[in-house]
Amino acid sequence: MKKRITYNFSLLVLMLTLIFACQEEDQTFGEIVAPSNLVVTATIVGQDASNPNGDGSGLVHFNATADNALSYKYNFGTSQLNAPSGSTSFTFSDLGVNTYTVAVVAYGTAGVSTTSTIEVEVLATYSPPADLLDALVGDGSKTWRIKSEKNGHFGLGPVGGTVAAEWYGAAPGEKSATGMYDDRFIFNEDGTFTHIVNSTNDDPATNTSGTIFGRDPLVNELGPHSETPNGADIENYPYQDYSETWVITAPGGVETINISNLGFIGYYTGGNHRYEIFSRDIPNELTIRTTDGNSEFDWWFIITSEEEGASNELQTIYNTLAWSDEFDVDGAPNSANWTYDLGTGDNGWGNNELQTYTNSSENVIVEGGNLKITAKAENGSYTSTRIKSQNLFQFTYGRVEVRAKLPVAQGTWPAIWMLGSNFETVGWPNSGEIDIMEQTGQDKNTTLGTLHYPGMSGGNANGGSTTVPTSTSEFHNYTVEWTPDVIKIAVDNEVFHTVINSDALPFNDNFFFILNVAMGGSLGGDVDPAFTEDSMEIDYIRLYQ
């Protein structure tokens, strides 16, 4: 009997403890009340008396309000969007006038909810051009990535601003430790969007997890995580491969990629997962822009469908001929385009060169459709020519293409290059120098491309080289692609040296052309004792902008 009384007393104590614990828990959560008075409104963009179903963009702005609501969620049938504030936008892409039923859920304390629906009748008239669809989809095997090697491949600026480093643009490779660069994005022809989170896994079919990069706290929309923010970022957030849907629209005439639900590209910013195509001038490259879920920043990304290092073919953004000399009039070079440097190295070209520069027809002439610059042995020394466009033609940015055949003789040092127009006031290398083509006097199978600027000049210049075995027997195209972002040097359209341009470098102002053949010196080296004469022949020089 005694034991039984003790047991019942213990049970009573336990029950009372649980009752008081539950009361304390209720006091913590407060009263659970479902949201009420849920009101949803829709504004169809471009709607007026003449266009009752909108302007054809298919874009609709929604707003929801409710008493006791903490957040909202919209269900558009194929897509669901979280909208903590109650406001969101959606683009309907089915062509023609269509009626859509949109469900809106208002969430209150402890997840209780209230649902309402609204019908909208919307006109969509946009059908994306075939070239854009082909650029995105290709033959079905095309995948896209953040172009991490390009300056400014990821950045932010003010909402509605231009895509530029107004506030921030990532340097090449800067975000390599965040989980962004190994993501791959596929726009499938059937309208599905596939995000491969870690393309470096050995077997993508079985290894479907990796890490992503996102904005804190917006990235919390993807689910709970334990990563500590690094400033305003969540880096290496564990995530799985997934598929959503995608469609192209053009609200306000701007081509826009729309990805359903929580699908995203590059860096998770929340929002409506719409990416305006800011630029698609470069083959296999897009610059896209999106506004984050807080409407605080515009974020941009440069994406490419080429794997890094997969192709060295020059992809130009300049295709309009702005200036040229075709060298099709026999005689002296066109005086409207060219003037001369004259005299010996004492006049400023140094490098222990041996030649004297002249304007004699023995050293320079246009003949048979080619410019010929000839170095000659004369009276125990050498003569040659250096022509330049200084004070006659100068420019900033563009694609320069020079078709040339080079001299074969040992000791000749041919060069096709450009010099900053302000060099007389700021000096060299502060002015900058772009050597499109140089060849040493001892190795006629190798072509050099070099940039000189403060900290990287002379023997410490920023240069590269490539093999051109027929440079002295055949004409080849020597090219520089010079943009505000990058300088690429190529032979026959194959890039062999790339330098990232920036405001800190002297390659954002006017330059002029120089064409010459030097003898001996730091790159010419020893001259063949039997040398008599040899020429660099130029078919044309063209500038595209």
C-alpha cells in the first residue's frame, strides 16, 4: 500500500509539471491566430482603356495584405514564389490573351495560414528570336558558367543603373572559394532549367550535391543552413542539383530570362529570379542583370558557354570598320596617315639598335598592294624606316588587324605596335605600349605580343609568345582586341596572350600606330655578317570599333 501511494503521488507531480510547462510554452508563443482579411490586388503592366489586358509583356505586379500575417506565398501553377512583404511580380508567357488563377497563402503564427485566389486576364505577345534561343540552348549540350576569368564577371550597383563597376566588380578568380565557379547552368529545349551545383564531381549522375553562394539572409529561402555569414554573404552553402523551368520574355522591350520558383544563376539574390539580358554581343557570352529580393541592389553576372581554356579563338566585340590603310596606291605611304621617325637611336629609340631611320624610297615604299619596309646594309651600317600615325590618327579601344609577312634575315627586329599618345608629356612606360607583333632576330618561328606599363616594362614586360613557322614565307593576321576590360593579342585569330585591363593601367586613352624594322639591339641580337637587305611587307592595317 505504501509503495502504491508513493507511485500515485509521483505521477501527480509529473502531471502538474507537464501542465505548468505547457502553460509556459503557450505564454511564449502567444495566441495562435490565422491571418484574416486577406486582400490580393493585381496590376497588369500597360493596362489602360485601349489595352485592357496589358501591353503584351505579360508582366503583372501583385500585392497582398492580411491581418496577423507574417509572410506570403504565391502559387502561379508552374511556379511558386515566396513574398515576405506580400508584393511580387510575375511574367505570364503563354501567347495571346489567357486567364490565370493565382493562389495566395498568408502565413501567421506557428505556420497557420489563410488562402485566397485572384484571376487575371493577361495578354502576352512576345516570342523570343531564334538566334537568342539558339544561343542559349545550342544543340542541346550547351552548358553555361560564370566567366570567372573575366574582370567584372560578378558585381553590383544601384537599382536601375548600368552594368558596370559602379560600386563593385569582381576581379578574375576573386570568388574562387565561395562555391560559385563550379556551378553549371543548362537551358534545355523542353523549357527546363538544370542547375548542376558541382560540375567537378567525378560522376555527375550520382554526385549531385555541392555548394553555392548567396546573399544573407535572402539565401535562407532555400532552406536552413549552418554556415556563418562572411559579411553579407553565405559562402559554400550545401545544396543539391535541381531542375526548374525557364522562359524568355521582353518586358519593356528588354529580353529577360525568367526561372521558376527558387531557380537562380551564380549568386542567390532572392527576388523574382528574372535576369535581364544586358548584352549578348559576344558569341557564347551573356551579361545578365537581376534585382535582389530587397530591391536594394542590381546584381550582374557575365556567363559563358565555353569552358575556361577550351578555345583560344578570338571572339571580337568590334565589327565596324573605323579606319584602314589598304596600301593600294603605289609610291610613298599616304601622308594623311603616316609620318616618320628619323635618325639614329640617339633620337630616342635606344635598345642598342644599329639602324638609322630614313624616309627614303629605298627603305619604305608602297608597291604592288603592299607596304614594304626594308632594312639595308649601307657603308658598314644599316638603314631602315619607322612610320607612325602620331598626330594624324589616334584612337581608344577597338580591334586592330594587320596582315603581314616578316623578314627572314638574322638580326632583323620587325615590330607592329602602338604607343600612348601622351608619351611626350608623361613619359614611357607611363604612357603604355602595346606590341601587337614583335620578332627577335634569332628566332623567326616565334612571334611575341607584349604590354609595357609602370611596373611591367622593358625586360619585365607583360608578354606572351606563339609559334608561327611560316611567318617569313607567308602572310599572317596579327591582331589586338583592346577593350576597357581586356586586351587580347592573337595571330590568325588564335589568342596567345591576354591581359585584364583596368582603370589602374594606361590603356584607356588614345594610342597611335608604329610600324618599323630595327637592326640588332636587345631583340635583334647579332646581325648576319652576310646581310644585305630584307623587308617586312604589310598587306593592310585595319581598325574595327
